[in-house]
Amino acid sequence: MTATFDLAKTQDVFIAAIQRRERGEEGELTPGLYFEDMAAANPRIPPDLAVSIYGNNVSGGRAKALAVAYPACVRILGAECFESIARHFSESTPATHADLNLYGAAFADFLEQRVTVLEAFSDYAYLADLARLEWLCHVAYYANDDTAFDFGRLANSVGGAGESLKL
């Protein structure tokens, strides 16, 4: 008897496997038949390889999101160096929100640790502060707009004094 394929359950198991990979935990990918069904559907890609490939894509996507949020840091460090640092950050810092525009709030602290520990970065003591400034600009860019001012409400609130009102 074959079990029914449950997409939501398969996605949950797959995400849990990727999160375990991010945390560096070893172990079985499955509880049971969900990954076996995936392996049967595409026998050329074993489930552990699929998780590894997808996990690498997740890490790369997060690194690109960090490059968008921290463009000055990219210019200072160079694209290759920044990507390496961003991948290390993304592998140790899972996303807590589905929107990658909100990913990277702790990146400045991560940079600060690297700058203080690695001699190669000794000339970049300002880098973490720059990253904090960039994050604030990034968050402000994606913040909700203020609601439009309601001039009709203002006119109604001042009654007949509206023509003599000076702002």
C-alpha cells in the first residue's frame, strides 16, 4: 500500500532538514516516507544531496540579500570578500522571516566580531558602524509610508475659521 503524498508535510520535513544543516547537525533527513517518495520521484538525486543543493541556494540567496542591504560594505571589502563573509553569516544565522529584505539585522555585530579578531581587518574598525548605518537606511527604505494627510478632516475640524486659519 502506498501512502498519500502530503505536500505540506514534505515541505515541513524538507525545511527542518535544511535548518538542521544550517546548524551543523548531523542525522537522518527523514521521518520516513516523505523523503523516500522524493527519492523515488527522482532517483538520480538522493535526498541528502537535494538538501545540500537547496541549502547552498538558501545561503547564496541570503548573501545576495545582504549585499543589497550593505552596498557600501560591498564596495569597501570587494564583492568576493563580502560574499564570503555574508555566506559565513548566513550559515550561522538562519532567517526568522520569509521576507529577505528583513534579513541581516545582526550583520553589523557579526562584522564587529570579525574585525576585532582577524588581523587582516584591523584597518576596518569602522566597518561595523557603517553596517549599522546601512541597516538603518535599508530598514527605513522598506518601512511603511505614512498615511496621507487628510485635509478634508482638517477643514471640517476648524469649522468657519478655516479661511482665517494660518499654518
